[in-house]
Amino acid sequence: MNTRQRRPLILELVQVVGFTDITPHMRRVIVAGEGLIGLTGLMPGIHLKLLLPQPGQLTPILPTFDANGQPLPPPDKGVPTVRTYTVRSFEPETGELTIDFVLHGDEGPASAWATHVQPGQFIGVALRPGIAYREADWYLLAGDQTALPAISAILEQLPASAKGVAFIEIPDERDEQHLEFEANIQLHWLHRNGVDAGKSPLLQDAVYGTALPDGQTETRFIWVATEVTSAKQIRDYLRIQHQMASHELHVAAYWKLGLSEDAYHEMRHREAEQ
């Protein structure tokens, strides 16, 4: 029987206090909430849910909780738009939470919100305390631009004794970021240079061409996040060719080519039910 307790859900209304453009396609938004002040365990790199207000709303209607602590959804007309993002950084002293957004115009609700964001606006955030990686001697970090905030956060937290390699696929050299970290990780930027996201083999080829330690003389941990087809191919390769154990490997499908996040999650639910 699994006796592991689930960490409590943190649900908070936060206000935008500032934003800046890191690269042509990445905007950093800082939000803050009094309920976040002094919280522990909100480590950079972990996932969070953004609850965006519906058109005409100044603030999103957040879920309430029943007697057992389970969230109760708001009325249908008030259900906020939910999107998954990453904690880029967190300041418990001020309750300031930083989130990086890939900008692609008004194609999606989160990108549209970030494109037109202004200080003073409100959104909701929902997240659980956690850590984004496991301790190891050697690391392989790989992802596309949607994974850049998480990989950056992990790199900045790794100790100087950690070694390995990181691959980040981006549109072109203009989207490279200056990252400072102490770990002995060789960082490689992979430029698609006009190839659409989700249609480039750059990330798979980089992972396939990396020599991995055998896991006997030094512990290893591989973290990958990208489009669903690419993620599956990389996961299968690592499990079959390198016999990666489950505790050594974290592969996440962040998105699916041609589908919105809502449609992708609906597809996954249907597949799970079948």
C-alpha cells in the first residue's frame, strides 16, 4: 500500500508586478501574492498551473475547497483557462514568483495573456511544493524552448560537483540566454533556423549521439521535456539502448504538434480510459 502523503495544494490569487523580454520569443513575468510570503518548498523548475481570467473578468474565479480539502470547480461560465508552466524563480521573502512565457502571438490563451500583460493584472496560480530533479553525479538535460525555463532553473541549482551535458533546442541564435551556473555541465544550443517546432530531429540526434555513463561507477539522471512524439522516441531509446531505470529517467511530453493544451489533455484522458 502506498503510504506516501500528497503535498498540499497551494492556490493563490497573484498580481503582476513587472515583466521584461529576455529574448525575442521569451517574456519573463513577475507576479506576487501575500499568501506566498514565507512559503517553503516552491523550488525553481517545478510545474505550476496558471488560472487565467475569462474575457471581461478582472480576476479569475478560483476553485473553492470541500470539507476534505478537495477543490470544487467554479460555475461553468466562470471556469478559468488553465495552462501549465514552470516556476523560474521564487522569493519567499516577498512572495514574488517568476514565470517565463514563450511568445507566439495570440495563438494560445497564455501566450496572448503574456503578450498583452500589464502590471496590476491578476491571475491565479496552483502548485505543490517539490523539486525538479534527482541528485546524481552525471546529468543529461534536454528540451525544446518550452523546457528552457525548467532546464535553466535546474542548472542554476546543481552543485559544482555535478557534471554532464545539456541540449536546448531554440528557433535561432537570438533566443540563446546567458545562464550562470556552477555545475560542470556542457551547454549546447540547438538552432532550428527556420524549421518549425516539433519537426526538427536536432534534439533526438543530440541525445542519441551522447555517450552515457553506465550507471555503475557514478549515478546518472536524465531529464527531457519536449513535443510528445519526440519525447516518446527519446524515452524508448534510453530505456532500450541504455537500460535506464525509472529512478534515473524523467521524460515529459510538454505539448503535441497541432493540438492545444486542452485538446492534448483530452486525448490523454481518452487513451487512459481505453
